[in-house]
Amino acid sequence: MRGLLALIGIVSGISATASAQSPGSTYDQLQSTYESAQAAAIRPGDEALTCEALESELVASVKQPAVQSYVAKSGAAAQERMAAMNQAPPGAAAQAALTVFSSIVPGGAWAGMAAGAAQGQAAQAQATRNMQERMQQAQEMMGIMPYLMRGQRVIELAQARSCAWVR
């Protein structure tokens, strides 16, 4: 439950857009979607549901095609980022060597400054791509927010009943 709220907070805090929306409007839209989905997650008769009925509700929420699609996309994106991170160490070694060179050789800092400027531009471009990806994730999350909030509600009810499947 807290993890979901933290995820929403992180995603909503990103300040770029993949769909030409302003960060503020995306945040407002995500917040509005969240509040609406949270209110709709509480249904009449919830308090009377058995542990088995709650379990069925949760499974049904997760099996929604939109949720399945989001999970698949998120998993693939996470794997791509991990692969990119695993390829980074050689560049880190070169950066360390450049720092040593710049500190020893008179005028060597000029090479470091040029490399730093290029790295700064590359880092800025990467940061922009990352922010655009997070904004796209926020847009996609809005489509599954009703299922997420219903799932959260069902889990809370199951915890209150001490259902075996939430222990």
C-alpha cells in the first residue's frame, strides 16, 4: 500500500513530458485520477466480503488486460535500464583516468573540461529521455489506476480480516 503511494509520488514528481503535456498538468491529471479511483474503490457491500471473495476480487484486478500490459512494459523497460547500467563501468574507468591525468599534467585540465562538457550534454540528454519515460509511465498508470486502487482496498479489507493469503 505504501509502496504504491510512493510509486505514484515518484512518477507524479517527474518534470518532463512524453506527450507534450506540461509537467503541472500531468501531475494534476494523475492526482485527479488517483483521487477518483480511490473513491471508486470503495463499494457497497465490501465489508461483508469473505476472504475468498476478496481474493477473487484482487486476482480479477490484476488480470485486467490494461494491468497485464502495464506490467509487461514496465518489466521490459526495467530490464533495458539494467542492461545499460551493466555496460557503464568501462566509461567510469576512463573518467577516473582522465581525472588523474588532469591533476598531474600541466594544462591537462583542458582535456578534462572538454570531456566534462561533452559528458554534461550527454547526461542532460539522458536525463531528458529518462524524464520523458517517467511521464509516459504516469500517463499509462492513469489507465490502470482504478484497478490499483481497488486492489489496494481489497488488500486492506483482507488484512483487517486476517485472511490467510495476506499473511
